[in-house]
Amino acid sequence: MNSYCCTINKPNFEVMTTGNIHVANGFNRIVHGGRGAYVEFNDDQILKDVLYVPKKERWRLEPGSQAYYDEYRTSDGVKVYHQKKTVTYADYKVGMWYISPVKLAPQFARCEP
């Protein structure tokens, strides 16, 4: 696995999307893998009431789905992943939530290894 992790753990940090949607309180770390950087959140940090599942992604929630993650969106279109299975290209943890830093307020825009 070729990945890089930056452990920061900011528990009281208000995480906002580029569209100014408050999506989380705190985050665990920034994971760098084969598909770029992602900010990691635990279940208690993510604000689920601002998320919805797009109609075309509802199949991921069905029992027996082979999806690696469930896909959610914020009202400003930011994609939020809830990891269901491990992958080989990054250190994503099952049960954690992930958002690309380029979709978050400027403090995450330059998230590089």
C-alpha cells in the first residue's frame, strides 16, 4: 500500500465545506493514497443531519451491496464517503467518514504529503 497519513486530531475544530456548510466538528487525520488526500472523521464528528444519499447512490445501502463505501452529499454538492470495506490503495478505515480537502474551507486546500 502506497499511502501517507498526517495525524493531526483536531477535536473541536469546526469543519466547513467550500459552500459554507458546517459538516463536522473535529477530524482525526489526513490520509494520502492512490486517489489523493482525504480528511478522516469518526462517526461522532460528522454532522449527519446535513447529509443525504443521492438517488443514484442508494443501491450502496442495500443489504448485500458490494460497495466499498456509502456515498452521501451535502446541500452544496460535496461528496462524503462512509467507508464499508478496506482498500489496497489507501489506509481508509472501515466505519470512518472521508471528504476531499479541496471541497472543504481553505484550511484544507493545501493538503499535501
